[in-house]
Amino acid sequence: MISRAILGMLLFSALGPVRASADLRLAGNIGFGMTIRKQAGLFEWDWDSTREDTTLAELAFGYTPGPALAAFVRFGARIDAAQDGDTPAFALREASLVYLRPIGADSLGLRLFARQPSALWLDHGLGAPIDPLALGEDVQGLRAVLRGPRLLALLLAADGRSWFEDTEADVGGVQLVLVRFRGDANRTPGVRIGATYSHQRPAGDPASATVWDRDQFGFDARALLYGVQFQVDWSFVHAEEPFNPSFDAAKAGQPHRGIAGEGPLTDAMPSEAALRAEIRAPRLGSARWGWLGFAPSYRAIGSTHTTPLLGPQPSLGSPSRGVEGYRVEAWYELPQWPVWLRHAYDQEEQFEDADRRVIRQESEIEAWLVQDVRARVLFTQTQATDWVRANGEHHDDVVVELAAAEGSTRMRAQWGALDIDKPDRRDVFALQGGVRMSSRLQAIGRVTWARTPGNVRSSFVAALQYWHLPQFEVALQYGAGWIGDRADPVLDGDAMDADGRDLVQLHLRGWF
């Protein structure tokens, strides 16, 4: 049955949901890439159920007329059940024009981009980075970077408006202008100072917007002294809001229930500000006494410090503002026996979006039992106290791992139990393995079982990979590869919701 499925995949006219992409470089090397996916529609292995899912074909071209200039464009056509007609229309999916030129010891890079959210990437210290999808998929703009041995200057102007699609609503998207400077001290090695300014205009109709403009100022510093790294990150947000007569200013000054004060820092600094600080010593000690590391950190985010363009922040709960807390993490490696111990204690108070205290503790031990066998145990405790509802939650989770490798064969087994002492306990077991059949051919596989109250789910993934790097690569895969693809497969939420559907994927890529 599977051999018939693979043969059917190669016949494009008879495919179910298919993804095909190709890229061609017109100067220098020539490359191509293609991925074909058959995903079950209304019936399992029904290759004629094309309209049940999405058929996507993509074609990309790259051109490098000289060493300093490169152009790239990608088109795509999509057919799905929601569209009318059977003829797909190709539309622009991605484009960029890049200019890179050395200027003495420095370099200047310019990028004009369209529908490339990754162009919003920004280096950061302790603060959360800009979310690549904060402005949506239809983001376009200019990115200019001047880089030197001890200096970096960045200018980014982006617009999330849908320029390449027909739309009846004349409403602009999110607009962003960002300037970033970073420099290393000449006379004091290990000292780095940076400053960031961004101006954001939210999407939507300005007449109905709750925030017209938002300006953010940021300052970060890093110093390295005797193997210990010190970091601090401070930012301030000013939002220009329209007059709202329904806002009751008296309520803004009322104290939060259950918490007498916001915190020692958030109570003293402006509510629009955020402060993060960390001290990190990764490896202290000697081969005789062992190696010790520690990383205490503190964070204080004001109640009105709204930064919607940032990605997920390392918070124990949902609030992204009105949070203050600290984290202490330490680890120790024994000198004679390869055993690694780690413990972390994290506590934060949440007083704006939620009135509660969250405490999380992590204890981990990892040891090599023999030369090729490694064991690991991770125990996590989470305690959340809700001051409004006057109740609390307690969660105990454990992960046990056993990994072995011999020659070209490797295997890892994991078992995880979430909410051990509760009626809704979930158990997940994952088994991963791989074997190298030759210098260029290997087979890998992963199977997961998840037991939830009243239900047991399983998934299976297997792949055959041939790597002739850097010239050619091909992979044939069966199963949903996104189930259990985290660093700890048993903590992947997809394993709990695995539907076990059939999926075959063929991947080809090469350069000449």
C-alpha cells in the first residue's frame, strides 16, 4: 500500500494535498529544491481527495549579478476547497534585494524586502526579541546595517500593509521604525553598550484606535569580568492614547487586591518602564574540586509597559506586564564521575493582568552510567496562588530519560508524567532511534504514546535520509514529524493531541 502511495506522489496530476517548491540561482551555482507532501483527506490514503486540503506549488529564483548584489523572488499558487475554480493564480510570496559592500574594516548591508518577516530580527540581551510575525506575513520595508569591529548601527523601517493583495478596506497595517546602536569599549575589553529606539503605529482605523503611536526607548549593557558576565536591560514605553471619557482615573490608583505593594522596583520606577538584570558565571572551579555555575536574575516590568511587537517573554504565567520576580539557578559538575546537578528557583508576583504569585522549582540530575549510556531525571514543581479567588494550584511533573549510542546507532527513551498526584494525570512515552547504514544514508524513527484520562493516543514517524553534502540531499518520511519534535518529546503538547493520521513526504534538494 505504501509503495503505491509513493508512486502516486510522483504523479502530480493525481496528488492530494501537495507542496512543491523550486529555487534556481541564475549565476554561479544552480540549485533546486522540492518537497512533496500527501496528507490524508476525507478518507485514509484517498489520493483523489485533492479538494479536502490545500495544494500549494512554489517557484523561486535567485540572481547574483556581482559579489555585492543579490536578488531573490518566490511565487506561489494555492488551491483549496474555499476557492472557486480549478485554475490557480501565481502571486508574490517573498522577495528581497540585498546589497553588501565592505568599507575598509567595516561593512554596509542594505536589504529591500517584501513578505520576509525574518528581516525584523534584532539582537537582544535579556529582553525579549521582536516577534517575526508581529507585523504579519505581509511585511515589507528596508533594513540597513553598518557593522564594524566594535560598532553596529541598524536602521529598520517596515510596514505590515497588504501591498500585494487586492483589498477593499483602505486600512494600513502596523508600521515600525527602529534604530539600534551597539558598541564595544576600546579600553575595557568585555564591555558592550547598546541603545534602541522604536516608533510603532498600530494597525487599524486611526479613528477607532485605542493607541495612536507607541515609542520605546531601550538601554542595555554587558560586562565580562574574571569569567563572570553582568547584564542589565532597561526600556521605557510611551504610548499616545486618544481621549477616552469612559476611563475612570480613580480606579487606576486603587491598590491591587491581595498585594500591599507592587514590588520594591515596580513600585519605585515608572509604570511604563521595565528592568532586567542578570549575573552569570558559567564555569568556576577546577578539575580537582569540580565545576560550579550560577545565574541569579531579576526582572521588573511595569503595569503599563505594553510591547505588542515583542515575542513571548520568559514568564511563568500569561501576563506580559505588571510582573516582578527573581530567578536563582545553580549547577555543579562532579570532578571524578561525569554527573551534572542543577537546581533553579523562580518566583514572580503578577499584579496587573492577574493578581497571583507563581513559584517554580526545577531539580535535574544527569549522569553517564557507562561510557555509552546516559541517564537524566528532571523534577518540576509549580505553585500558583491566586489572590482574587483565594485559591491555589500545585503541579508536580517528572521526566526520566535514558539514552545510548554505540558507533553509528543511537537510541533515546523518555517517560514523562504531568500532574502526578491529580486525577487528570497525563503520561507520555517516547522512543527515538537512528542508525547510519552508510556514510551517506541513515534511517531515523520516533514513536510516542500519550495516556490522558479516558484516552490513549499514539504516533509514529520514520524517515530515510540520504545526504551527499553539500551537493545533494533526499529524504522520504512517513508520519507527522511535528509530533514530539521538541528537545524533550514527552513535553510536546502535540503528543497529547496526536491523531495518528497518515502522511507521506518526499524532499529533494541539490546544487550544481
